[in-house]
Amino acid sequence: MRRTRLAFCCWFVVGTLCVTAAAGAPPPIQLCGVCGPSTGNEAAIAGATGHGTLDIYIDDAGDSRWEARVPVTETAAERYRTNATALEAAVDDAWARYHAADGDVRTVDSRLEDETVVVNYTVDDVASRGVGDAWLVEYFAVGTSNTRYGRVADRVTVHTPEGTEITNRVPAAEIDGTAATWTDDAEFDEQTYLTYGSGGVRGTVTGYATIGLERGPTALDHGVSGGLFPAVLLGLVGVVIGRIDTGIDAFDAATLERLIVAVGAVGAGGFLVVGVAATGADPAPGAVALAALGVGYALLGSTARRFGDGLETRGLVGLSILATVAATGVTLLLAGPPVYAFPLCFGAATALCLPIGYAAERGRFPIGLVAVAALTPVVAIASIAPVSLFGYGPAVYGVLLVPWVGSVAVFGYPLALLGRRLALGVD
């Protein structure tokens, strides 16, 4: 009863923090300064008939020119064509209270082309040098801020200098050589990084190395501070699984295999059905990732029972890694990149329960395997850093990983029992 009350209190506090933070969160900020109106912003160019488009051109020095093109009515166009002061005033009144380049806008120039108002403004230091000939655009990465972007413009395109290529995968953007474009329902991610350089394999490597150096310190800090609590819990789970063998006499290896395969198959099918029902079309990527874990779980149980007798601890570790890789492959095949860090990392921790049980039954406490499994929350959070739960930081974020720890315990224990059965050599 005390544990239940403590758990309820913890979740109540976290829930209260989330609701309070969400209620006080600012509205999304526009990428385009003059393409309103939008949520929380009523400013717009007088006579506008749409939100228009935004093109951001980066030069060789890393500075940029932002070109907004907003269509207007014929009447408004005629007025702006004959009255430059009216055009200037309309543009001045159209600036959003919150926009991506707020405070960084330097020169502003406006003109009329047919029935389109064209606004050019400059922003310095949008890109900086990285590894080798790579350049990094980190201007749009908000870190731990609770800032959200609203694309607003019908199309947003970032253009890198001529002679370069975009060398990394940019979330939700269509990449075409020097251009990254967001259209339709594509959301502009708050942690958008863009690298460009000479292209090819070398350009890709230097681009991702540049992102790694930029995000590395923050990833390590957030991974440790956010993953420490669930890591300790996961370490305790590993110790308990290595010390307890309850049920080993009740289940033989064949029964454990059938149980593991059945759970994995039902989980895989169930998550896919739920994913399709939730979207009405293709299953959501998160549901696909969880279904893939079910496939990996069933695969590991079946192959371990049939081929695990002569593998010893190291062989079972390799088999666990192979099952995790297979689950990753299924995710990529059905949903494409990116691979979700949490299912992958905690799936690996679950798979490692197989060799943990095997080593424990052989009389060796597998401290190394337990430590590796315990580090998975740190790796999971570090891979998506910076993280913030409505502005409260990675430590609070890590509390929400406790259910994942519970899933490792629940699904890992049958694997540990199977490992013990393999160690005994009894089928």
C-alpha cells in the first residue's frame, strides 16, 4: 500500500508540472516574420490573400537573406504600386510578435511584383563552420526551450550556397541538392540541424561529425542526469533477475519458448492493429517500432531454444544483439527512419536478460551485462538530447521512463528463465 501511494504521488506531481507548464506555454512562433496571421498572431499584410512562401538563402559566409512572398488582392497591389509609403507601412504592421528571426533582423527591403508583396530581410550568422569543409545551420535548434515553431507559410525552403550539398537527414524536409523544403503538413522540428558541404560519403561523414560535436556535451549531460534514475532501477532489475530463479522448475525450455513466441507474436500484431486504428491508414511509426520489438522478442525466444545450447554466454549476447538488430530492421522496413531510441535501447536491455540468466545459472554474476543493460536509459536520452518536459529538464523527463523499466522486468524474466534452462542443458 505504501508503494502504491508513493507511486501515485510521484505521478501526480509530474502530471501537475506538465499541466501547469502546458497552460503557460507560449504560442508557436512563425518561421516567416510577415506571413501571418497565425495562432497567437493577428498581424498580416493588409490585403493578403494567403500566407505566401519563405525562402532562406545562405551565403558563403554563413549569413542569410530571407525572402517572403505574400500574394495580395488586385486592389491592394494597385495601392502599393502607386504608394511606396503605404507598402512600407503595411510591411511594418505585418511583423509577427513572435517569429524565428525576432531580434536578429538587420536590413529590410520590400517591393511589389505583380500582385505579390516581396519582403527581403537579412539575418547574420545563421551557419557556422564545422568539421572539414562542413557547415552547420543550428539557428533553428531551440535546445531545452519550450519554443515551438509554426510554419505558417505555405512553403518554407532553406537554400545552401551554390556548389554545396545538404549532407544530413533533415526532419520532415524534402532534400534536393542545395534545398531543404517543408510543404503541406510537414512540421518544422524545434531541433532542426542542417549541414552542408562538398557532398558524397565524405561530406556526409563530416556533416554528422559536426552535429555530433555540437550536440555531444549536451547529450552526455542530459543522458546522465535524465537516465540516472531509470538506470539505477534497471540495474536493480538485472540484479534481481540474476539472483532469483522462481519458476525454473515449473517451466521447461519448450514451454518458455512457446510463451515467449506467443507474447511476441500477439504484441506485434496487436500494436500494428492499434497503430492502423489510430491513424486510419498506415500504422503510426511508434506502433511499428513496438510491433518490431514483438518480432524480435519472438525471434530471440525461438532461436535461443533451438540453437542456444552450445553458444555459452558470449554467443547468447550475440544472439540478443542480433534480435535487436532484426527488430530495428523491421522498423526501418515498415516505417523508415528515424529509428526510435527508446524501443531500441530498452528492447536491447530486455534481450540481455537471456545471457544474464544463463551466466547466473552457471554460478557467475554477470556484472558487465547488468551494467550494459542499466546504461540503456542513458543512451536513449542522450540520443534524442536535448530533452525537456515542458521546460522542466531531463531529470523529470527520466521519471517518465519508469514504465519502460517495468516492461524490461516483465518481458525479460521469461528470457532469463530460458537462459537458465539452457545453462542446465535441460530441455
